[in-house]
Amino acid sequence: MARIDKARYKIENEEFVRTKAESGEYEQLKGGMLMRWIAKGESDRTPSLTDIVFCNYKGMLIDGSVFDSTEGEPYPAYFRVRELIEGWQIALVRMHPGDKCEIVLPAKMGYGSMKVDGIPANSTLIFELELVKIS
């Protein structure tokens, strides 16, 4: 990607987040992160950073291309909350089992200027995230 393309990509990603924030559909959280509830669970419990969580998710770039997903997998993925990217940590500690949300993470809340497994540097990340279980 040429330098001008990198700059344009970064601007497009920042504008995408700004447009979503101005839509009124999302709650704005730390670092410019956005969160929109899709479904609410029945539990009162929320995970801590030391808990292991079981989640279904789909990760996308602003063009809608999916870079990772549990769709089609027989079981949810599981992670220790504190080992996840910052945006997931912030979202998960607010969620209850059964909750489903969409989060929009500015690059700094995801992988920042690093290129990771097909995710270009400075990418805004969009996740549909469902918290299935806390362990």
C-alpha cells in the first residue's frame, strides 16, 4: 500500500467511527469505542478481567469483510478477558451471559498500527459479540 493509500485508509476508518458515533445508535465508551446492544441476557453476573469467557463472535472491517468468526463452529470460543484486545475487555466487563452487542473499535482499541492476520494496520474493527458463559 502506497503512503497516500495508508493515509487515506486511516482517514476512512476514522470517518467511519465518527459517522457511527453521530448516528445516535451507539453508546460511546472509553477511547472512542462504540457499543450497541442487540440482545440482553437474564443474568446479573458480569465477568472480571481474570475470568474466562465463552463467546460467539464475528469480526469485520469497515468494508464488511469478515476476518474472523465462530460461525459454523460447534462450540463458542473461550478466552481469559485480560488477554484480549482492549476493546473486547471494555465490552465484556459490561456484559452478562446472554447479552449480544455490536462494538466498533477505533484502531487504537484493537491492533493499532500493527498488521495482524489479514487485518491492515490502523483498521477500525467491528465485532458482533455474544457472551455465552462466564467460567
